[in-house]
Amino acid sequence: MQPHQYVIIIGCGRLGSMLANQLSSLGSSVVVIDREESAFGNLSTEFSGFLVTGDAAELDVLRRARIDQADCLLAITQYDNVNLMVAQVAQTIFQVPKVIARVYHPEREGVYGQFGIETICPTRLSAEALLSAVGNQPEAKQS
Amino acid sequence: MRVILIGGGETIETIYFLSRLFARRGYRVTVVNPYPDEARMLSRQVKATVIAGDGSDPAVLEEAGARRADVVLSLTSQDPDNLVACQVAQRLYSVPRTMALVNDPDNEQIFRQLGITEVFSATRVIGSLIEEQTVFDEIVHLFPAAEGQLHVSELVLDEEAPAAGKSLAELAMPKDSLVAAIIRDGQVIVPRGQDRLQVADRLILIAVPENQEEIFCLLTGKGA
């Protein structure tokens, strides 16, 4: 990712805080949204971005994070449906150029992939990695 | 008609009464409830197929018969769950009508933009009922007359009423309407054209129903 981007991260859990710390140290402007103020404790002391406490499924909370100016939004709360809704709002209503939603449920990921929402599915990625680690790549089966 | 109802927890009462109502109308109802205890209880109480599961999970919706459903109605207390359940039903299973409850009224517009065919916000419905009530709280509908062709109603003029200080002749009341009586300080006056209305007058009106809104607006300055 290029530096000096304006990035909104929804969800400040382990993944969210790790991304926020790294993007912030690479020079991006980062806003992190989480419902629980205590979640921001996961951020490093060097983190120089902004924090918004609130439910990202509420329009006002996204507006407070100035979503209309964002270059990129990463929806990575632990709730698939919140991520999918926020990603669609960001993409369809605020025309954020780059939007990615984390979706744990592989079948749900498939549905939204078809409809132009970029998703990342940790369940599927882990399964693929594990399968390849045990020497059982799905691609190799066809030959 | 095949209907899938999704919800439970905070909305369990609504799910129960709706599934009972739909079953009485002869619809084939399937309820998807995330809580196994509630699902078990519902399956004993209503004539519906009850599935314990997450209504936004494609596999659960398929099990609920989404491929053949006419309507999917998602009524959970979480807006994102309602959105995704309806979108999955629509996109993956081509359900013709998807209806969602929105708990946050701001989401009403968003859900429509994201393709949900019918969206309703309980907050907004109740809010607008109260608003209507307060706009016209000075109006009492007394009774319909002549099989409903005429309505008799009563209203009070407050300080902001544009009609106060005017004579009936100046008011230009719409056709087929009449200020039949003015009640002022406990006295009943049957007015003529030159009689002037005052603040705190109670008016007895007779009008055809189509003109009522216009008259209320002309007299009180509110509504329309």
C-alpha cells in the first residue's frame, strides 16, 4: 500500500490493531473505529492516528470518521454481517475507492464476491495454507 | 404463499404473533431462530416449521426452503444481520420479496440503496404517529354523518391559528364545508358571515371528508 493514504479500520482487535500500528508507522493517516473503548488498548504507544468509539453500522459514526475522504476502508470486526454492511455502505454510498471486508464464513464470502465486494476469508486462507503444508494442494489433485 | 421469518431474542414476541397470523391465513411459514431453546418452544406453539440457526447463513436459508420462498422477512434486532439475510436470500436464492426491519432509522434509506425491496423502521412509524397526533391534537373527530359523506369535527383555535381575527366571509372556506357553531366562553354562537373568529374559540365543523385536511390547514395553519 502506498504511504500517505487515509485509511479507516473498523474493529480494533488483534488484526485491526496490528494493521493500524503498521499503517500508521508507514505514514498513512489512520482512523480506528471500535464499539469498545477498551479495545484501543491494543494499539502501540507510537500509534499516531485517530480513534472513534461507536458502532460502525451507524451512519453518524462513519461520518465522524470522515469516511467521505477515505482512500481505503478495512472492515475487520469479529462480525461478518457488520463487516459486509459497512463495506457496502463505504463502497456504494460514500464511494470509498478501496474497500475490503473480512468474512469468516466461506459461503457468505462467495455470495459477496460475486457482487463486487472485496472480501478476505481467514477460514479459507487457513484451510488452504494448512492443506498445502500437509502436501495436499487442491491444484495438484487435477494433474 | 411461502414465508420465511427470521428473528428471535428481543424480537421473539413479534415472530410468534406474525407466524401465528400467517399460519391462520394459510401461508406456509418457516421460522429461523438463532436460539435453540426458543426454536423448540416456538415449534410447539405455532403451526410452522422452525429451524434453529443463523438466518444470514446461506446453508441455513437453503434448509429453510429459500429456493422456493415467496417472501423472506428478517426481523432481528441487529440491522447488519437483517441486511445480509435479505441480500443472501435475494442474490443466492432469487427470493422475489425481501423485507427487513431497521432498528436505526438512518438505515432505512441505506437498505433501499442496497437493494432490499421493503424496509420498515419501527422507530419511524411510531415517531410519525406521535407527530401526526401533535400536529392535530386540537382536532377531535366527532362523528361521520350521512353514511360517511359528511364529517362533523371540532377544533380549537390557538394563538398561531391564522383564522383568529378573521370573519367567516374573509376566510374563503372550501366548497361543501361549514363552520356550524362557535363555542366561546361556554356560549354557543351560530355564526354568520360577518362574525369574527377569536383565539380559544372551539369550532364545530361540517365538511365532506375530502376537504377536511384543507379546512384544518386553513383554520389552524398546521398540517398538509
